[in-house]
Amino acid sequence: MPPTHTQAPYPDVPNEGNYSCGAKWHMQDGVCVAMYCEDDNQSENCDECGGVAGKGGCVAVDSKTGKSGIYPEVHDARNQEWKYSRSTHYGLTYAGACAFGVYGLCSFKANVTMESEICQTFCKNYPDLCEDPVDTKLTLRGNFIAPNGNFYTQFWSSLPGDYDNYLSCGECYELEITKEDGSLYPENEKRSENIIAQIVDSCPCSANAKWCCGSGIDHCSEVDFKYGCPIPEDSVHFDLSDIAMTRLQMNDPNVGMVEGVIPIRYKRVPCPVKGNIYIRILPGANQWYFAINVVNVANMGSIVAVEVLQDGKWYNLVRDPNYSSTRPQERYGSWVVPPLKKGEQSVPFTVPLTLRFTDSAFNSLTAPDAIKEWPTTDDYFYYVDSGVQFPMPN
């Protein structure tokens, strides 16, 4: 494990070009943060109070809401405590920040996805990725999460890098709908079975100032749940897929939901996925440069390192570095060949490629000849079975 260190200050950059925060947000300590009208607890910007932080009642929030979050590192997904919060929903998408693509969206049990040509093709090609786990009665496929941005992007002192060095992509959580006072429904009156949901996206504070900036900064006074506004200090807001939201409300993904915001409790759990780890290969991959992602990871769900074996040497891939440091909560989750440093020469990566994955418990797993050939088409949803999987805990 690398030596521990602290998160470095974000770069001091001009508020222009790719670094620009635009008119709706304010730059503070090198990151874009939300602004509110201080006399309106439902405002999501300062359009009605002048639009300039520090003037006319326009207030910019603390810069920590726009940076990578610093939470306790979790290296064992078992025996985690329940926490209380609330959930909104944001539809169905395959464009999440984690770069998982269709993975996490399609479910054999959800008509709304199986009516789409994309999911029909995906589930035909990768049936394990559309089926719920067999060793639990809880559903998983189609249930995805976008947590507040400083939980999606985190800083872990145990990992190398100055900031933004951990993404929570792939982590799994068990969710239960509660009563508005936070109490649980009696077993014979439960509205639904609990669900398992997986992080595939981010809800950045700057882009969703109403819900996704953290406890005490929530601007949702119309919600009067006990743990709704503000959420407890150590809790996270979850923006859910429509499938997950409907399941929690109606116990059926194929009927309409009736509420836009619900009270929940949640806890981290091992991911009970079916099948092996899969590798998503993004279009344009070749021997000189490629971008991939690692999905369907059992147990911890999230990955902290991906390496490629070439000519007897292991090469580290890196998280996609092409993002603005002023908006780290929008960082894309793919793993790419690192940019060349001055004086370095490109190394061709010839197939078949053996990969090594390290999960967030620092367990490593080697997948021999996982990528046997480069895709010959620009299929945006191209996945390969790695042939290996991390074991579930006893």
C-alpha cells in the first residue's frame, strides 16, 4: 500500500476556457461551486439576486462541496451501518460518468429497458449482465445510483495522486424505503422489497445545487422528511434510476412511480453480481492507445488499479486525465494509456493482452489473455468477458 498523504490544494487557474465555471457557478479555491440566494431556501442559483457571489444576497457555498470528498476509506463492504437519507430520480441513461455504458441499465425484469433495441442487443450478447444475482432475492440490474459529486469523486490517502484519486464507480448499496419520520414499515406493511443498487454516475454539486451539495447546503425546504432536508451530516444523497425508484415505491419496475422524492435508509454491501468481470472497450482502441472500463466486479465493486502485461512488464493504466480540475466531480471513469512524458516513447500493446485488476480492498486478480483482439467496429457498447471474478466474502 502506498504511503499515506493528504490532499493537495487544487491548481490556481483562470476562470476561463476549459476551466470556466460559467455564469451559474462561482470559482473558489480552484473549483466551481454552487451559488444561492440566501433568502430563498429553494433557489438553485443566484439569478434572482444579482448573480454575483458576495453581492445582493448571493452566497457561494464552501469549496469542499466542489472538490473530491474525504470519507472514511472502505476496504470491506460487509457489516456496514445503515444510514438515513432521501432519494430523487433522474431517468434512464447509458451516458453516466463512470463510463459503464449500457451496463447497469438493462434488466430482463424491466419492460422499459427490454423494449429498447439497445438493451435487447446488449442482453442477447451479455445475458449475465442483465440477470439479477441468484443467491439473493433482491434485485440489482436496472438499479443504478448517482451520489452527490464529492462522494462519486474522492481522495484516498492510501492511493497515489494529489487529489481525485478514487471513484466510487461500481460500489453496491442496499436501499430500503422508510416512513417520513425515518421509522421502518412493519414487515407485513412494507411497500416493497429492499433493492441493491450500483453507482454508475455522479450528481455534481455545481450542476445540481438543490440536492447534491451535501448536508446543510440542501435547498429543498419543500421536503419535510425527518432525514430529508438537510440529510444527516455523514449521509449521502442518492439520485436513482427510474427503475430503482419505481421498485422502492411500487415493488414493481413496470408500473409508474407516484413520488419524486422518497425517504430511504441505505448501507454498503458486497456486490452479488452474476458472471465474470467484463471489460468495456471504447471505440478507437488500437495497439497505441485504448480506453477501457472494468464492470461487473463482485464483492467490492470498485477498482483502484488496472495494469497491462506486455513483454514481461506490467504497465499501469490511469483514470482518464482529460477533465477540468475545476470540476472534478464530472471526471470520466474510463482507464486509459497514460500520456507520454517528455523523452518517453510509445510502447505498442499487442494482443492478446493480460490484465491485472486491483479492487478497493487491495485484492489483485490476473485475467490472462483477457483482450484477445481489438474491436473491428466502432461499437459503443463492446464488452469482453475477462474469464475471472473476485470471490464473494463468506
